[in-house]
Amino acid sequence: MRSILPVVTVVLIIVALWYAAAVRLNAPWVYDQAERAGAPAPGFGQLLGETMDQERPVLPTPHQVVTELVKSTFGMAVSSKRSLVYHGWVTISATLLGFAMGTGLGILLAVGIIHNRAMDLSVMPWAIASQTIPILAIAPMIIVVLNSIGVQGLIPKAIISAFLSFFPVLVGMVKGLRSPDQMQLDLLATYGASKRETFWKLRLPSSMPYLFTSLKVGIAASLVGAIVGELPTGAVAGLGARLLSGSYYGQTVQIWAALFAAALVAAVLVMAVGVIEGRVLRRMGMVR
């Protein structure tokens, strides 16, 4: 109970501040409507009521977002183009494919870096430099180039996801593979272990905690990449498409519902990686 109380307190404070901000930002529309109708300025009670459920508010209230989220998730057929489950699955598909590609690339580069001095000096600086490029700038370029060679659909979004997710995996794996101290390496050398045996019996097991920590970051970054990849394409499916359609038609409640859906998807994906981490590390005897 004591561990839950601080979390509940913070949530309640955030919700209260959200409602206060909604009243403040939505109030000008209420005053403008009263002025147009020649009516007196609304009192606090009337103002409070009329700012809570506007059709197109500047800032939707929490209950509006929750209502739209529930309606779009459970109140529609999964195959409906207005269902967040449908759009969420499209984005998740690109996220998982991009995450797999980025993870594989990051691990392969990390293995090369720790075994090859030239790769360490050449690949790592380029990998760091690649993350300084704004993804919003490079995403349209990737999509245009791939479209020109006939690659469309899921693959361009997955490549953008991989671009964001490979770097944390690369950094985490390099750190993990280098985590064994010199005494452990010397002991295996004394036993006559080859580089391959040292890698499989010492370096790789030692890197697992680092790998799973970076995977949690990578899968969240992959989701961001999938959503960003949907924005410049004018996509008709995916959480990015819901954000686009909401902005086109001024449906701020829809935009916020899609944002919260994306946050929930990210939380579920990170939790799934955490569950796999616990089972793998427990199987390896690293945790009880």
C-alpha cells in the first residue's frame, strides 16, 4: 500500500493540473460564444461545465481522452478503420520488424567492434554520428528512395524503426561484451580457450543484463520510428495515421487518444522485454 500511495498521489496531481489547464485553454471559446450571442459573461460554474466537454477543445479533458480511447478500442470492430486496435496492430507490426532488424544489426556490429580494432575506430564514431541526424528529416528521404525502387508498405517504416533502435543495442552490447575483467579473460587464456570459446562462455553471458537493458530502450525507440515513418507518407493505417487525420480535421480528442494508445503500446512492449529478461537471467542463474 505504501508503494502505491506515492504513485496515486502523483497521478491525481497530474490529472488535477490537466483539468485546470483544460479550463484555462478552452475558456476563450466559451467567452467568444457568449459575446457573439450577446449574453453576459458566464460564471465559474457555467464556464467549468462548458469547458469540460467541447467537441473540438484546444486541450481535451482526461475523461474525454479516456472515453475516446475506450470507444475506439472496445466499442468498434477490430477491422474498422476507426479502431485503435486496427491502427495499433499496423504500427506494432512495423515496430517489431524494425526492432528485430535493429537488434540484429546492433549485436553484429558490437561483436565486430570488440574483436576488430579497425571496426572499433571506424564504426562506433559513425554510429554515434548517425544519431545526431533528426529522424524527422531523414524519414522522408528514406521513404522516397525506397519508393523509387518499388519498396513500399511495411519495410520503409521498419527501416526507420531499425535506424532508431540499433544504436542503444550497439552501445549496450559493446559495454556488456567488454564487461568481463582481465582476470577472467586471463583465466580462460590459461585454460587454452580460443576467442570463440571465450566469447560464448564468458563475454556473451556477461553481456545479457546489458543487452536486455538496451533492448527496453530500443523497442521504445523502434515504436517512435514506426510512428514517425507513417507521418510523411500520408498513411491511412497506423497510429501515425490517426495522428495525421486528427490534425487534418481538428479532432484533438482523437489525437490525444492516439498518443495515449501509443504510450500504452510502448509500456506493454517494454514490459514484455522485461518478462523475457527475467526468465532468461533466471535460467542463467543470474537472478533468483
